[in-house]
Amino acid sequence: MLLALKKRLDGDMSELEEEVLHAVGGAESGGLSDVPVHPADLGTDNFEESLSLDLLENQDRILDEVNDALAGIDEGTFGRCENCGQEISKQRLNALPYARYCVACAKKFEARPPR
């Protein structure tokens, strides 16, 4: 499950990176330059770029979590809560395969994450 998620995230990140680097405005849309002509186009382009960057950052964070979980499998620590050491339920791992904490500890950290 983690390897499939990692593969999907890698693909998603590649698409988002292309989207962020994709030129907008003029030449791409048939104009003479890459500068959007209308201020509304510029605002939309800025919003879309900002959204893509936020999504890329989130995907990168999740990919780091997945890689840490895969390392936990190699180290024999996967499926154990990093806080209390108890086993994380299979139901939780099915919902969030890279979970670091059991439900009880995760609830404690909701207001203030430990990392």
C-alpha cells in the first residue's frame, strides 16, 4: 500500500511541477509574449500558481511521511506508535498507511503537533 502511494505521489508531484513551470499568458494562449494582458488573467495565474505550489508542498510532506514509514518497515518499527510504543490499529493504518501515532496519541497532539 505504501509503495503504491509513493508511486502515485511521485506522479502527482511531476504533474504539479510541470504545471508550476508551465508558462502562462500571451504566447501559450496565442499572444505575442508570456505576459498576460488583462489584470484578471494575471490574478488568476497568480492564484493557480500559488495553489499548485501549496499542493506540491503538501505532496512533498506526505511523500516524506511515506518514505519514513517505508524506512520503519526496514527497521522493524512500522506500525508502532512513536509516542507510546503501542501497536497502531490495522484500521488506522488502512486509513492512513504512514501514521506515526496511535489514535489516542494523535488526539493528544491535535492541538499541538509534536514535530
